[in-house]
Amino acid sequence: MSGNYFVTGGAGFIGSNYVARLLERGENVTVYDNLSRAGAPRNLKWLQEKFGSKSFNLVVGDVRDSAQLVVSARSADIIVHLAGQVAVTTSVVKPREDFEINALGTFNALEAARLNERNPVFLYSSTNKVYGGMDDVKVVERGNRWEYENLPFGASESQPLDFHSPYGCSKGTGDQYVRDYQRIYDLRSVVLRQSCIYGPRQFGVEDQGWVAWMIIAAQTGKPISIYGDGKQIRDLLYVEDLLDAYDAAIRNIDNVKGEIFNLGGGSENTMSIWTEFGPRLEKLLGQPIPVTYGDWRPGDQKVFVADIRKAQQTLAWKPKYSVDRGVEELFDWVRRNKNLF
């Protein structure tokens, strides 16, 4: 679908990758970002060097500034709302800031869409954290990993919501607002509950983007801490596969507006955060990696695997990158770009 794309958080990890994809196919793109995250200026510089500084519109703005957001998004045909506070741990320390960025910021973005006479498509980057700890779902320990006892395909969109942590509450608030704006205002919106997304241009830190963080730490000699027993399971989705899903949702918007989709690697692309990832990383690095262990962190799930069958069936989408291929791609990107860390 062609048109004017407006990407909040467009200098972030997912945003910069999507902006690059859009520019490669000749779309008109506005990047709306406050450039507050450490990787954002580096991603912006990369976009400008790769495509030229005049290849896209840049608005240095904050989603908490509703007036600026409304004006900046006035000509948008597709709004991809990726801006947000992204770490559970930060939300616990700064709950008001987390709320203002994620909940109020998403409300502001929705209002910008509602007040836009073009009736834009609105994609919202939500999170699996809206399902909370899933205490009602039994998990069992099998060898080097935890697994769901009775969910062979993972957790579906019908899993009860149970916002856990300020981050879960703020993202969940946005999640439900986006859904309801379709019902009340007929906004062409879609909620995408994303699992563990990873890939190039991800400047991961210890409390967010763990796959990238561990790969970066391993290659730069930074200490790695494992919280819990390292057997926690996540489903991993490579960023290019995620962006394929964005394109599919936009392309099929008339059929999927108002829908919610889980987007992750699914049951075929799972990995424990250390008992399985550790050996993979050591093999790529060519040497043992020392780690320390700490207590479980609040809200940390022993298992999260997204049931992605709805997205597969409705969007005709499926992940193309295996965990091995994706991790190797990210490892090679970090190796080639060590000067950035």
C-alpha cells in the first residue's frame, strides 16, 4: 500500500529497519522521534548516509506533545506507532514517565489519527507483556528448558489479559485504546502483540533486547548476568519477518481492521535465554563465555511462546528466519559494527 508513511520511533531499532524498507521501495516517509535513546542518533545517521538526508522527512518530536503530533501527522496515510518506553525495569523505577510515554503517548497518536481527514491506517506495536505472568497456565521443566504443559502452539490472542508491571499496564492501556478506536471511531487500526524481536540495528541493553545485548556483550567483553535459571523460553522473531507482517497487515487493512495479532517466532522458533542460547553464542564466538547468576526479576515469565496461527492464516504470513539463521545474522552485524558499541 503506497501513501504517506508516518513512523513514530522511526529512528529506533524496529523503526529504522522499517523506514529503510519503505525508502528502498520509494515510499514517502516521515520519521517522528525524540532521539532520546542511545541508538537513535546512530540509526538516524545510518539512514541519512544510506539514502540521503533529503530522502525522508524528519520531525524531532515527542509523542507526549499532542499538538506537535497532530500537526506532524496531518498528511499521513499510514501511521506506524512504534515510539515507546521499552523496558520493564525502567517502568518500575519511573512509572509516571512510562505511563506518559506509552499510555498517553499512544492516546495522542490515536487522536492525531482520528483528527486526520485522510482516515489513516494505524498500526500499534504492542507486547506479549499484556498477558502478564500467565499464572493460570501450567509450565513444566523439561531438560534445559521450561515449556507449557498443554499449549503446544503457544499462547493465543484469547489468553486473558493480565497487565503486570507499570510497563505492562501502560502498553496494555495503549493496546486496548487502539482496539476501541476502531470500534468507536472506525479507525483502521490493528494491534500487533510482539514477542521477542531481534536483528541488526538493535542496540540492546541488559534490561531490554536481551538477544542483542548478550551478543554485543560477548563480543565486547562486557559482563553477562543471567536472572533466574537461564531455562526461560522465548519465541524469537527476526526483524525482517516482523516487517513482512506489518506490510501484510497494511495491505489487508480492510479485512483486518480492529483485529489483534500475536507476532513472534512461534513454537518452531523458541530458545532458552542461556542453557540453549549460551552454547550457540559460545560456538559463534569460538570461546567460553563467563556469566553470573542473579535472582528472578519481577514479572519475568518462565515461558512465553506466541501462538501465531491467526496471523499465519489471516495475513498469509509466516516467519522465514530460523533462530540459527537470525542469531548468526545479528552476530555478524555486531562483529562488522563493533565501532558503534
